[in-house]
Amino acid sequence: MVNHYSFNAKRKTQNGKRYLMVRFKVILAVTVVVLFLFTLLASAPARDPRPWDQPVSCPKCQSDRVVYILYGEPKLDAELQRALDSGKVELGGCILTPDSKRWECRKCKYSWGKVIPDQ
Ligand SMILES: [Zn+2]
């Protein structure tokens, strides 16, 4: 009776160990998959923030329909093209003067933000 009991207890312990091992393997597998996905996401090329992405509102009328004026000859990529199409960005041309402004409000036409800082 005692022997039988201890045999069962031993088997139970072995089953418990096996169960723990399976659980450990599952946790390990999940961890590896999560780490792999995380590495994949982290290695994805991070979108470099564009200056027109920052939330800016007109200092005069508080409208957020403002245009970022881009000077010079920018490299036209898909993102800039989208910004130009949506009217978020306008090209200001190559000529920069001390009066050139960085932002313009679509609502009240106020423009602000010096491109060339004061000397
Ligand atoms: Zn305005």
C-alpha cells in the first residue's frame, strides 16, 4: 500500500515535471517569436520626421491649416510628393531673402517664422 502510493506519487511528480518542461518550451518559443518580431520592427527603416510634420497653428488666427514653405531644390520623394499634393508643403523657390517666411496660414494669409535667422 505504501509502495503503491509512493509509486503513484513519483509518477505524478514525473508528469508534473514533464508538464513544466512543456510549459517552459512553450514560453521559450513564444519569447523567441516575440523577440524576432520585435527585432523585425526595430530594424524597419524608421521614418525620419519631416519638418512639416510638427503640429503648428497660425499665431494670428490659431488655424491649423498652415503651409510649410520649403526653399531650395528638395529631393522629391514619395513623402514630399504627398505633402505637396495635400497642400501641407509649398515650394518657395531657390531664392532666400531675409524676409522669407517658413510658414503661411491658409486662412488669414499671415506668414511667419524666419528662414534666415537674424544676424
Ligand atoms: Zn491665420
